[in-house]
Amino acid sequence: QVQLVESGGGLVHPGGSLRLSCSASGGIISITRMDWYRQAPGKQRELVATFTSTGNTNYADSVKGRFTISRDNVKNTVYLQMNSLKPEDTAVYYCNAHLAVAGWGTDDYWGQGTQVTVSS
């Protein structure tokens, strides 16, 4: 059974930092792409950062220069280092991964989300 488990969310003051992690498990053969999305209440889910199998990274304009995505292929884990956090960064952050799974094939998977709250 494939699972994406996210952790690292919490409450921080403006200007603070958090490091999110997302670990994939369950007969995974390879990871094509791992991404971070976020969704605030009443708003659409948006792509925050992406890390491809070729090592390319992309960021939303709103987080460029503040967030950094990285990946550990051995641990099947993607990280999101978030610095200089702003109240507008408050949202539920979701991990999304395109995986090749033994006995199944390639598919798109989502984590359960982790809450990030930036408030004074």
C-alpha cells in the first residue's frame, strides 16, 4: 500500500522557518516527480514547488527566494525548507508524487496534508 506521510508543520511567528518532509513508502520502484502544494481555507490549491527526476526545480513566484525544495532519492523523501515565513503562507501543505509502484505501475499520489500557521 502506497503512502505519503507529511510532517514538520506547526505554528511560527512571521519571519520564522519550518522544514516540511514527505516520505513515500509501499513498493516504490522510482519517483518521477515530487511536488508541494498548499491550500488556504476558501482558496484553490496552488503549486508551491516541484522537483523532477532530472533535478529541475520550480517555485511559485510568491515563495521564490524563501522556500527551497530538495529530495533524498534513497529515502524516497522530499523536503520543503521554508524561511522568512509570512502570514499569507498559512495553509495546509500537501505532498504530491508521481510514482512507479511494483505490481501496479505509475500513478499520482497525495499526502494527507500538514498545517502551517504563520501568526504573531
